[in-house]
Amino acid sequence: MARWRGAAVRRPPREQWSGQVGFILSAIGSAVGLGNIWRFPGVAYENGGGAFLIPYIVALLTAGIPILFLDYAIGHRFRGSAPLSLRRLGGKPLEALGWFQVAIAFVISLYYTAVVAWALSYFLFSFDLRWGDDPAGFLQGDYLQVSDPGISMQFVPGVLIPLVLVWILTLAVLSAGVAKGLERANVVFLPLLVVAFLVLVVRALFLEGAGVGLNALFTPDFAALADPNVWLAAYSQIFFSLSIAFGIMITYASYRQRRANLTGPGLVVAFANSSFEILAGIGVFATLGFFAVQQGVAVGELEGLTGVGLSFVTFPAIVSQMPGGPLFGALFFGSLTLAGFTSLISVLQVVSAGVQEKFGLSRVKATLGIGGIAAVLSVLLFSTTTGLLALDVVDNWANNIGIVASAVLTTVLVIWVLRKGPELQYHLNAVSTFRVGRAWVLLVGVLVPVLLGYMVLSRVVTLLVEGYAGYPAGYLGVFGWGTIGLILAAAVVLTVLPWRSHTEPFTAWPPYVRDSRSPARSPEPEGGRR
């Protein structure tokens, strides 16, 4: 039996979800986040409207679901956090990739918490329409108090207080464990999110001008399908909306029981996520149609159709003009808060699980330790007058470079370097009702790395040549490229540090046999190679 270096600490058996329903709800809660509400509608509108659904569905079937299955197979077969599962799969080089994913999740948690805190604040602001007649001025002036790019230590109390509250609630949920914390939170919050958003959509559909907005969204521009950028936008949207390739689904799958069905629930999660995105598109554009009619302009002439501008400028302006605006605003920002929170706890669980297993810490110690550090950094960076600017830059680099690079590396190393495609395919088929064939291996090993590799390379070239959003080069160097540098450094350091814990004796399940004469070499026990 292979031994860990350093003092060994025995840990209790690995936690598990209470059952399949709890896992499915938690996975959907992770996938359905802020991007479903504020990103998909605008991306669809800008890339062919109704015709965008064609490349969107193709991307879901050829990239989103295959990578989701890959994450599930790795996490369930090798039963660990991203670093431990990947170490068991391919030794230290893949452990480094696991820590790269953990570091990405850590960075995302810092600013994602801030956006959830903004949504929580705006939920309260909705009741008295505190933003008044100038939502843009209120957001950047009164609320965030935005200053020039730089490093500021001037804290904004209106952001600091809800940010601290969100961190306290997040750490409380994670400290309670997988079944009693993550699962229970999703069992409560996800149905509440769906109900609240359905009420919002129904209300939006009865607004004057709702049809104008829906026509703008769904009228197909089939000529757009000839544009390669539209197809890349579809793959990008699917990729970012499913919580794949940065450790979440590997970690979640590792908590499933031995004979757990993987592919069936994976299809449920993928199509539930996409259904919510389409529902969000209907609600958002019905509301934008009302606003366009009130302003006497076309929907395309409105500003802020995606991201922060849509959620915290355009929607408050709409709420101020519509009948029953305060209730509508509370539903929208309440939904945004719930969607963000269920995704946030999944992101932080990736970090907590990795630290628990590497250093032999209890769940509570790991959560409070790493969570405390994250909370302090989050407050220092994103509750100050430069928080919005830092968030914009860090988010762009972490998502468009960090996560996409992680996916490319995972697919290339697992499928081509280690040639683990047949083994993972076998594992999926051995425990699941929906079987995958060799086409799955080809999609994961060829189509995905080619498309995503092109995406990340083109993005890097664009950022190096053109910069980003007019920010000073020095600022982008610190908060953009510096973020990627810190992620890489963290991955190297955490890989080099010795393991301080034992997990339960490990043998991959179910046993994999390459052919009738030669059994596959089983992964080494308790973490693999030293």
C-alpha cells in the first residue's frame, strides 16, 4: 500500500448525498447561477435571436453534456476532491491540474460573493425604489462609490455589511456538511428560486410591450448561423453555465454512492439548466420589451442587455416605471440572490474539500480556515471603492482564460496523454442507465479541446493586443494577468506540499478490465504516487 508523506491523520468515511434527488437538486443549484439570468438572454439576442437556439443545443449535446459526464466519471470513480481524484487518475501532474481548478474556484468565490451581496442589497432597495430616477448614478455613485482604477482601502459600508452576512451564511452551510448543509440549502432554495422566477415571468408576460421583447429575442436571424463567432458564443455560453471543468462536478460526483446512476441525472441537470436559461430569456426580454415601449425605442437600442448593467441599471429603471414595481423588483433580485448563493456554496465546496483531504483537517476546520481567508480577501478587494473595477477584470481573466484552459488541459491529458477515455467510458456505462459510446470519447478528446483551445488562444491574443475595456495596462497586469499568475503559483505550491492525511483504503469502483486477458492497473491506494 502506498503511503503518504508526512504525519498521517485518519479521517472518517467520505460524506455522501442522502440520495439521487438531493444530488440532482444540488447539481442544478450549482449550474443555475447569475449567468443564467444576466448572460444568456443578451448573448442569444446578439447572436441570431431564435436561430441561436440551434448552435446552443448543438453545443449542449456535443460539449456541455460530454464534459459534464467526464467530470462525473472522474469524481465518482476516484472518489475525491479535484486534486485527489486527478492524482489517483494520473499522479502528481494531474494533481497540479486539480489544484489549478481549486485555485480558480477560490478566486471566483471572492468576487461572486460580492455580486450576491449586491443582489441582496437591491432586494431590500426594491421595496422603496431607493435608486430613484437615476439607477446608473445610484449604482456607481451612491451605492458602490466607484473611484478610478487602482487599489483602494476606502470601504463602502453599504457593500461591506451584506458581504459579511453572505460570508457568514455561506460558511454556516458548508460547515454543516454535504447532506445537512449543501443538500438542505439546495432543497430549500432551488424550489424557492423556481417559484419566484416563474411568478416574475408570468408577471412580465402581461406587461405592455412584452411581445415586442419576445419578438426581439426569438425572431430568428438564420444568416447569423454562417458566422463562426455565433457558434463560439454558443459553446462559450454552455461551457460557463454548467459549472464544469473547474472542480465542482468532480467534487459533487465524489459524494455519490457506489452504484449511483451518473448519466441519467447528468442529463436532467444539463437540460434543467438550459430550460432555466430559456425561461430567464423569456422573463428578461418580456420586461425589456415593456421598457422599450415606454422609452419609444427598439429593444436593440436599449443599453445594458447583459451582466451588471442589465441587473443593476436596466432592471431598476424598469421597476421604477412598471405597475407593482417594488414587488417585481423584489422577485427579480430575490431570484438573483438565490441563484447566486446556490452556485457560490458549490464553488467554495471545491476549495474546502481539497484542503480537507490534503491537510487532514476536519470539515469545520477546513471551512472556517479557508473560508475565513477568502472572506477577508473578498472584503479587502470587493467592498472598497474600486471593487466593481477589480471584479470586472478578475472575472474576465478567471473565466475566459482560467476555466477554459482548465478544460483544454483536462481533456488533452486525460484522453490523449493518459488514454483514460475507455476506462472512464466503461465506468459511466457500468453504473448508469444511459450508456455512452466511443463518440463520447471523440467529442471530449477532439471537438472540445480544438474549439476551447481556439477560444482561449484567441482571447489571450485579443487581451494582449487590445487590452480590456479601456483599463490601464498596469491595472490589467495586476488584476488580470496577476490573477492567472497567482492561480498557477498556488497550483504548484499546493502540489509540492506533502499530504497530511489518509483517506479510506482506495480501490476504484467498479473494477475496470481492458480485455478478457489483462486487467487494468488499479490506481494506487490512498492517493497514488508519491
